[in-house]
Amino acid sequence: MGSQELAFVKQAFDTNWIAPVGPHVDAFEQEFCQVTGASYAVAVSSGTAALHLALQLVGVGPGDEVFCSTLTFAATANPIIYLGAKPVFIDSDRISWNMNPELLQEALQKRASNGKLPKAVILVHLYGQSADIEPILQVCDQYNIPLIEDAAEALGATYKGLSPGTFGRLGIYSFNGNKIITTSGGGMLVSDDEKLVVKAKFLATQARDPAPHYQHSEIGYNYRLSNVLAGIGRGQLQVLNQRVAARRRNFEIYQSALGDLPGIEFMPETNFGYSTRWLTALTVATEAFGADREYIRLQLAKQQIEARPVWKPLHLQPVFSECECIGGEVGEDLFLRGLCLPSGSNLTDEDLARVISAIKAIYLTT
């Protein structure tokens, strides 16, 4: 947090704009559109809330199927279940670690021949890196399936010079405490379709009909972001580029120091995008390095260094065990061998050196 965030929060207190909606919310939405290139935005209480609204806005309901990236956090798929629909998971490619466009195309062709196309596709942009959007959007358009982009981890990234999250019918972002910018908790839903965003704001404010009394013709949600948190978001947006630079610097230092170790391979950066390196992720080839990912993680933990495995694919999660997965081998391999290193924007050179020294020591002693 910096001084500008505090100034905006103080302004909210001074003007007594504490409750949801208010001038900071309106300004945050407008400024977010300026940063991302989105046409319209609605600030909500979380990225998960934004996904829930997005799925409802494109008509997902009980019994529908929704295709979804498997290598992601559970929050991507949970809203599918909220609506009584069923996720079908799509494996990653090794180029971006994101949804494999060829697998998606094959799956949609097969579904089309059976007359059972999914109601929507959720595409995740993982660890600050954009998926290969164009072929995915092209095949979705071919079958008239709305594409929803989960860019929770990719604010500040680009795909061919544009912001991931702004290509599909709807896009979502997260401002949770671990994201590249934060409002402590919060999210944003964006679209080029003004009617969808107007509808989203209506649903997010308890679907209250325009009347002098409280009247409701639809079920709504308490999903709007508060004016106080939007003030924090406005301040954070001003330093987004600095946060991206800090994350990329972390990656470059790690890669320079550890990239030549046998068995260590860092998450690649695609030639079609610019990654924020939200998290620095790598894979470990056990035989070459002399230890597996889990041994490294546990040895780091003994030194009070927190590293985490790459996301466990959703098709391996007990809660989704009965859901279909198309492919899965790539996601499973990345999970078994993948490790995310400490990646905070405020890491010092001393912090980074301590992590690097610890990993080198593990290699030398195994």
C-alpha cells in the first residue's frame, strides 16, 4: 500500500461514502477500462462473484455443460456448480501452460456432431500469462459459444498488445490479497456489451426494480464493491506498471541464478504475449536435479521459505472427480513437477538471494 491509496480512503471517510457504490466505485470502473481497454466494467466483491455473474449473463443454468481450463484454482469452476451446470475440463499446452486450443477445437467438433455443445467456455490466463486467445475465440465464435475469460491472475499482461480479459464476451479480474494489485478483496467484470454490464450491476445490487419501495422481479446478489475498497483499487491501479516490473525482476533474478541448474526449467513466456510473472513458476526434472519438487518445497519450508506446488488440476480434485476431462496429462505433469517460488512485489535482493542460496544448497547436497 502507498500514500495514494490512503488518500483515496481518507476521502471516502471524509465524505462519509462508506457503503457500497459511491464516487470511488464509478471512478475505479472508468479508470480500469482506461488501463485495460475494456469498454464497460462493474466492480464487484470478488473475482468469483464476477464469474458467477458472467455465467448467469450468458444463460448458463441447470444441466448445461461449461468447458473450463483444468490447471487453475477451484474458484474458476465453483460458479459453474452454483448454477447447477457441469464443468468439463480441458488440458493445458506446454507453450503457455494454459488451455490447449487444439484440444478445445477437437472437443467442440465432437460435441457439435453429437448435438451437445457447451453453454460457455471459461478460459484461464495462468500465473500472469495470457493463453493463446485467437484460435480459442475463433472456434468459440464458429459454434456461437460465449467465451468468458478468467484473467484473475493476468492483470497487466498482454496478448498481441492487448489486455487478456477483453477479447471474450465477458472477462473477469480479481483484486484478492495475493494478486498483482489488491483491494483486500474485490473483482471486476468487463465487457464490450453495455447491456450485459448494466444487467450485471442490476443483479449485483440485489436486483432491485426501479420503484420507490423495495420491489424485486428477479433474484439478485449482494456483490457490489464498497466505495472504501474501490478507493484502494484506484491507488493500486496507479502503480500497476511498477508491480509488473517488480514481478518480472523477481523472475529474471531467479532465472539468471537458477536457470542453469540441471533439471530446472522455468515457465516459458510465449511469443504472442507479455507475462507479468505474477508468480515465478518452474518445473523440476527429478533425475537431473537429484530431488523432486516436493523435497525441494519441504527443505525450503524448514528455512521459513514458503514455496507452493503449481495448481492441482481441477479434474484431480475430489469435489470434481466425476467431471469429464479432455486430456489431462500435461496439467498432471506440471502439477507433479511444478513449484512456485516466493514472488511478492516487495521482495528485497536479500530475500531473493536467500531463496536462491537455499535451492543451490539443496542441489549440491542431493
